Amino acid sequence: MCSALVYLKIIRELLFELNGFSTLKYTKRCLRSVREVPRLVFKVSKRTKVFIAPSATLEVDGSLVIGVNWPNTLAGTTCFMVANTGSFKCHGNLKIYAGSFIVVEDGASLVVNDGYLNNDCRVECFQSIRIGRGVMIGNGVVIRDSDNHEINPNRPISAPIHIGDRVWIGARAMILKGVTIGDGAVIAAGSIVTRDVPSRALAAGVPARVIKNNVDWK
């Protein structure tokens, strides 16, 4: 049986052929995953740009597919970046559809479980974003944990976002800094979420407010 380092070399060469990037770092845990399923851990589709800084951490416990298209469609370029000392962890099977922009900035942490991000999503992580299991994220959704500019000196520029399990986020919704969304919640299309949403609640509007409780979506 080949060693994990041999499999890592295979994946590096495969990704280099597809995307032309040369920096990729795996944690020890990810090396174990590479050893078990060397060609299924990390798949990058065409028209995808990937950059993972040498000091970044990429951990895949399952499978990660970046830049995939729906059948008979063609979306824009997909970007996936983990900057210096940034951390991206994927627990489960995750698909990121084409046209999406995923960035983990210096020292930030993005943890995603199984589910998918539809076309043209933007996840911009400057501090901490955690996305639970079975989360369905519609096309054009923005998840951003920072304002990047100070407006009120009494409020932090960045604050963590936590999205629970089995959350459905409708198309073009925005999830902003400091928000917690409970398990089973639904965020209506076009909503801007600036405050917490309880479990199994339906939130809608600008800014979003709870309009129904005890929802059960399928």
C-alpha cells in the first residue's frame, strides 16, 4: 500500500494540472483521509481558481467538490482561497457549485459540514464561520462575518457566524456578522439577517424577522 505522502503527491499533481496552483497544505488528519480515499477527497472542476497558502490548514473528512455545474448549465469562474494561517475544515460531503467565491482570510476559521452551496454564493470569512450538517444554501447567498470598516467604535468590526444543522437559506439572502441561526430554520429569499434566528423559525425581510415558528421543511 502506498504511503499517505505518495497519495498527497498524486493529488498535488492532479490539482496542478487542472488549476495551475502550487501551494497545498494538509493536516495530519487530512493525510489519513487521503490515504483511505486518495482520489475522492478533493475534486476541482474546470474554470476554478484555487489558492491555499503554505501556512494554511485544509482538512477534509469526507469529500469536497469545488466548481461543479448542474447538468446542461455553465456558470462563471469559481474561486476558493485559504490565506496564511487560515483554516478550512470540511466534515462530510460538500459541493460548491460554479461561480461561487469562498475566501478564508488570515487567521480565520471556516468549518463546513455536508450539504451544498449553489451557484454564485459568496462566503467571506474574516474571523469564524461554522455551517452545520445538511445545510442547503441557495444561489447568490452571501455569508460574511465582517464589516471591514468601523462605523460604531463600540461594536466589533467582525463577529462569528454560526449556522445550525438542516438550515435552508433561500436565494440572494445575506447572513451578516454575529448571527446565530438555529437548527431547522428557514431564511426566505432576499432576506438580510442581522440578528439571531431561533431553531425551526422562518425569517424573512430586510432586516429579517421571524414570521413563523415551528416550520418543518423538506
